Amino acid sequence: MRQHAQRLNWIALVHHPLALETGLDARQQQALFHSERRALAHARGVIVTSPATARALADFEVEPSRIAVVEPGTEPAPLAAGSGGDVLSLLCVATITPRKGHALLIEALAGLKDRPWVLHCAGSLTMDAACASALVQAIDAHGLRERVLLHGEQDEAGLRALYDKADAFVLPSWHEGYGMALADALAHGLPVISTRAGAIPDTVPEAAGLLVPPGDAVELRAALQRLMDDAAWRAQRAAGARAARERLPSWAQSSARFAAALADFSRRAEGS
């Protein structure tokens, strides 16, 4: 980046810094941090996908004047029909990797076996095979094999079917640079249980769900218990999700904002 910084007008796109990935040891984290910091120092501009990521880049010595926030678009979606039964259908859409918090979710749900629920997990089981294997072991250890269904990676039709039959969405991530699956859940009008990690509070408004500290199984279990036990509260959060879906940017809007940010950075480069 340093070698070509004067020749090229290059713009960085940061969803979330790699150094913030869960599961890194201290050496890997430091190596990524210093590499990204040095690379971003040579960018004419940096486009990020959330205000939270913009704030995180302060640690990487990226000045606010070089940052533009462009949130991703969300495909229009029909409102979820729900399970239509007495068993609450929970949906988690995320690759099975440490950052997404599946192990914590199983731990929290293991304390709620006396409630009628089923968890559907959609996401790659091969991106981190060791994490997926450990998750299967945890599910078996808690006796939840019949209640936690790992569907693996899904195509558009399969994912649409899972969203349609869901009653609520849960994702206990340790960090999100935006949370596109969370935005998709709102687009389907689903109440959300997630964490106050990274950009999640930017994506999920208070009226649409309940956010707990990342890594806190006790708080996560309490949030899930409220979701399961309080139908009126759950309906209120679903109404909040339906309101939030109206404020989600479309891909056309996001593309226009992205193009405007690129044009602005280019004008600044020409004037420098």
C-alpha cells in the first residue's frame, strides 16, 4: 500500500477490522492490528458499514475526516408467518465460528429445557470445522440434539423458508461490523435477541428486541426466558421490528451512497 499510495487513489472498505475477530491469540491479533493500521494510513478514504466501525477505527489512527459510513442494503422481505404452534421457533443465521456465539447460545438454552422451543441454525459448518465439531458435542452433552437443528449453509429458498417459519431471531455475537442477518430478521418482522457488541445496537433498535452483554450466558438466558414466557412483550418487539424494517436502506440507496462517497474522496484527492 505504501509503495503505490502516491500512484493510486485507493479507498479502503472496512466491514470490521480483522484484529477484532474472535479466537485470535495475542500474536495474531497484534500482527493484524499493525498490518491494518499501516495499510489504512495510506488510504485516501475509508468506507465503513456502520457508525460503530467508524468509531473503532480511531484505534487504527484513521481520522474521522477520512471515513464515510455506508450501511449495507437489505432485500425487501415478506413478514414471517411464524411457527403457528405451541413450540417457539428460534432462528440463528450465522456461520459456525467462535465470533457468532453459538456455544454460548447452547449454554443459555440448556437452562430452559422446560420451555417449548426449537432452535434452527443456518450457516456454514465447514468454515471452522473445529468450532462446528465442538458445537455438536455441546449440543449432545446438554441433550439437545432433537431441539437444536443445524441446517448448514442454505440457498436463498432454504433461508427464506427458515425465516418464514421463525417466531424470533437470536444471534449472541461477540462482534459485528454491521449485522446483515440481523437486518434481514428485522426485514421479516422478527423480534431479536442479540448482544451489545460492535454495530449491533446501531442495527437493532431497542423497540425491536433485547440486547445483552456479549459473552454473558446468564443475561442471554434471562432474555430468552422473557421472549418465551411473555407473549405480549414478544408481540411488542415484533411490532418494533416491523417498524424498523421501514427504515432499512435498500440496495439502491446504499449503492447511491457508496458512489457518492467514492466521488467525494476522488474530488478531495484531485484538490490535494
